[in-house]
Amino acid sequence: MKIPILVTMLLTLMASPAYPQRISGSSATSVAAELIKGKLSPADSRPGDQITVRLKEDLKSNGDIVLKKGTSITGVVRHASRPEVKAGATDPDFVIEVEWLTPTEEVRPRELMIAVQSVTQVSPIALIGSENETDAATTPSHASRGQGLVNQTSTHVTSQASGSNTALLNMPSVVAADPSTATELQKSLGTADGQPLFQTGHGLLVSPGGYKDSIDIFSYLNNDTVLTSRSRNFELSSGAQLRLLVGMRKK
């Protein structure tokens, strides 16, 4: 006895999941986070030191929650430079490189690529009477060297870095670093020549006395963040507000 075609179609529909199947490729977004443990300082940080940032909102991709609000992400200091300041010479860059250990056990089969877009830390004392200072880290005009360090004509670049999430290259704040800046940082960090370096954003730190330290933020788009400043005294500690760039890629 043959089963009517209509019955066959109904059986097929009943066997299918009642929810839509999401098939997503690479995507990128930004998410708010806060530094809750450890600190970053050219004067005190050493390779191997760790910091912890906590997400202040859900991290989503194509409507799915990838990491929930409150998830902690660990950063490990890989490099901290304290160059000697010589009289009459141009102020050197103080550099800290951080590698992000992504909680991949929570997001399989996705793969995360993390970079930092902005960071703001304003002393409560300095904040009095300066309510608008917390917006400064997201605007390039407040960065001391941002406009000179970035090749503004190279917003969309094809990355050659191993493992990079190409979706991150479409984020507005991600631009190719100026070649001379890339060369200087490669020498400081000991990275391979020709490895693409990108500027991902800026930061602003305001001390209790109201002194402002500008930070330029770079990345090789391989779960890393490079912070540079002309100030040897810059420090990120508990309470610092960050905006993370996160690329998500299906394996």
C-alpha cells in the first residue's frame, strides 16, 4: 500500500525541528565590559600577570546569545616596555601587550576573536564637574597621536594574520596602522615583520588631579590588544570601562 504524497509531506514536517535553524558564518560586534581584577601599568606589569574583565551585557551573534552578561574573560600580559626617557629626545612609547584567553568551552562551535575598541577610566574626584569626560575615549579627537598613527585611507584591508576574523575588518574603528608605527611596535614587541597591525581605538584616563593620559589601542586581530601611550604613568585598574570588539566565526 502506497502512502499518499500529502501524508508523506506531513510526516516530514512533523519530523523537522519546530524552531528555525541558524546557519551563520563570520560576524562581529562590540560589547561593554568592565575591568574587575588586576591592573595594567608600564611601571608594574610583568609578562604573565593577569587581568579579568566582565561583560556588562549579553554578547550576541545573529540573534543568538554567545556569552551571557557577567561572563569573565581573562587577559594575560605578554609584554610591558619601560623605555628610558632621554633628555632632549622625543618621548618614547610605553607599550603593554595583552593576550585574551577566550572562554571557547562555552561557545562551541564558534571561535571568538577579541580586541579592544575603547577604554575609559576617570577618577571619581576628577569626575566631579566633568560629567562629559567619560565619552572621550570613543572619539579620536581626544587621542594625542591617533590621527597621525593611522592610515585613514585604508579602512578596509585584507588581513594576512593567521586566524584573524575577517568580520572585524568591517568594524568602523578598525583601520590599518601607519607603516612607521607598525614598524616601531614590531621592534618593541619582537613580532614578525610584515604582520598586519591595526588600530582599533583610543582610550582616556583621568587621574585624581585631573591629569589626562591618552592611549592608542592596536591589535593584530588575533586575540590580542596593544596599548601605547607617551605617559609612563598610565594605569588601568579595577573599574575601568571597556568596549570590546568581538569577531565570531563558525568552525
